[in-house]
Amino acid sequence: MSIDLLVHGGDVLTVDEAGTVVRDGAVAVHEGEIVAVGPAEELKARFTAAEDVDAAGCLVLPGLVNTHTHLAMTLIRGLADDVTLQGFLERVLPAEARLLAPKNVAAAVRLAIAESVRAGVTSALDMYWFHEAAEQAAREAGWRLHTGPTFMDVPEPPDAIAYEDRLEWARRDLLARGPARPGHRPVVFAHSTYTLSPDQLVEIFALAREFGALIHIHAAENATEVATVEVKYGKRPVELLDSLGLLGDDVLLAHAVDLTGPEIAVLARTGTSVAHCPVSNLKLGCGIAPVPRLLSAGVTVGLGTDGAVSSNTLDVLGAVRQAALVHKAGGDPTLVGAERAVRMATIEGARALGLGEQLGSLEVGKRADLVVLDLNAPHLRPPHDPWSTLAYAAHSADVRDTVVDGRVLMRDRVLTTLDEPAVIADLEALV
């Protein structure tokens, strides 16, 4: 059988339910889909590939999924460090007003994609202004971007679309998308319960559900946000969303740091997912999300980096390490182990997006998003356990090859669909 791509010779960490590792394995890909996973010798005999990747001495794993980010914030990386969340917003909002335009967002997203591909991140959920420009940049690079209309009722929004006009604008955007493509679904972004009123939230969620869209919203990022919403509406953010009937398995909360026991229970009951952003939460002094309690309750938890201005990098492997370490601070090293943290960055992230049947693991029928991580470095030897290697030892610089939808976007650490020096120069010219 003729196929498009065969990745062979490395140890394949499938991240399936059993945690299968195929030593000296291979992944066969045709038309963007995984058609076989198994021993390299067997798959080489079965398939003739138009292109191959020799992964000997490497670890092959699913592409990493960034479940919460603001990609074009690469424009303002380093402008709001060592401040609280509220101080962060005071610095970021004026910079956005000055810098944001479709052309600038496209340039910033191209840089973010280059950084992500180098870090083995094959898809991201991106909440930001001028999402059309971001989508175009991602399409040109062959990268998997999950984005859509964003709602945030603020004076003089960067895109100059007043809230009263945004619903119709978003409807046109969602209609223009047509049927969902493999590995994608429509997304609607409601910024938060402190920038949108309850009536506005009800309208936005109704629109999203009309189109079967994922709904992504910031919630309970820190105590100040929670107190602000409670003073304004008499309920905490998660309580407010629940009281409005808005939580559900089509909702993904960003951060979810300041939660009560009953709020965790309602997230589990409604099937609402969480994007855990440990680096950003620590850096902004927001606290540590109660991830062990969320997991124990059965809540799906993915990993996010947040924007490059609040976490400074788009390194999901760094978030894996932080997630595996920070929850041990209370004295129990078993709360979030290496395997759990890696799963949060892969299959659980895909499930949080509602795409667990299509992304997040190396299994037949899924989209071919995968990473080849070079194990030939002193800090990665000996590789006794692949989960441990990824969570505690590997760095994004160890990623050698990145494949999205069966297309090699980085081979031998060289980007194939982006002119990296030009991408960097374009952004530098803007700032």
C-alpha cells in the first residue's frame, strides 16, 4: 500500500488508554490520517511511503495541545513582568490598543507558530482579536489553530466592533466556516464574567450552541477577579455561570484557580473542562489551581501556556514539568505524576477541546499530529521511562521533527513552511 509518510525506528509513545509504548515502532500516515501504528519492521514491509522520517534514537509522541493561549501577545512579550493580574492588564491593554491591527496580528501569530512548532506544539486554542488574520497565518503554515469570534465588552475594542454589532458579526463568521473539518470545530470566545454581563453571556452561549461550537471563557483566575464578580453580581464566576445554565461539556474554563468544593462538584456534574496554566498562574501570583481535586472529581483538565506576555513562552513541555512539580508542594509527590501531566498536554487537552476522538494520541483513524523528540543528549540518558523523560528531563529544544495533519512542518530542527529569519525580522520591525 502506498502512503504519504512513514515515521519509523523510534520508540512510539501512543498515549492510548493502555499507555502503549512500541519499541522500535512506526507510524504510517496517509491523507493526514494515521493508518497504522506498530513495529517498524512490520510497517516497512506493509507500506511504501512517499516520504519518511527516520526516528532511530528518538521518542515519537502525539503533538502537544495548548488549550489556552493568546498567540499574538508575542508582540508584547516582556512588557508586563513581575506584576499582579490587575497590574498586568493595566500595562497590556494600552499596548494592545497601540499595536493591534490585522497585519500585526498575522506577523505575531507567524512568530508564535514558529515557536510552537519548534516546541512540538501542533495545535492551540487561541483567544484574541483579529482571529481572521491569525487563521490565515496558520493555514499558510499548515498548523492547526482553533479560534473564532471573541466577545469582550470594553470601550474602543481594537477591532472597532461595538458589542451590539458583534453577535451578527460572529454569526456571519460561523456561517462562513461551513462544515467542521477533521481535527477542527467551531469556537466562540467569551472573555470573562467581569467583562461581559449575565445577559450578554446568555446571548453569546446561545449563539455558540446554535453552531455546536466550543465555548472558551476565563474564570476564577485569581481572588481579586472572584471578589469583583461577587460584589457586582452576588455570585462567584463559576456560580454565576452555573446559575445561568451556561456550564456544560461544550465549555472550557481557562485557569479555574480560585474554586470552592461545590464549584468543583458542579464542573464535574456538568462535564465542564479546565485549561490549567501553571506557569502563568505562578508568575502573576494568582495561585495554584486545585488540579488534584479537579482530577479526583472527574473533571477533564488540559494544559495551556496563556499568552507569551504572561508566561513569556509558548512552551507546553515547560507547562508539563510545572504541572507535574507544583502540585507536589503540599507534600504528596503522587498527586500529579509524570504520566498524568503528559496526558494533560496530549489526549486530555484534545478532550477538553471536544476533539478527543480525532487528536491527542497516536491511534489508527486519528489525525496525524506527532512529534519526534531526540533522545541523544546527556540530560535524556538513559531513557528508562518515556513519561518521566518528557515530564522531568526533556526541553522544547529536544524536539527534532514536528508533523501536523501528516505534513512535516519541521525536519531536523529546520522549519519547512515558514521562513524563520523573515518571520523574526517582520515582528522586530513592528516593535
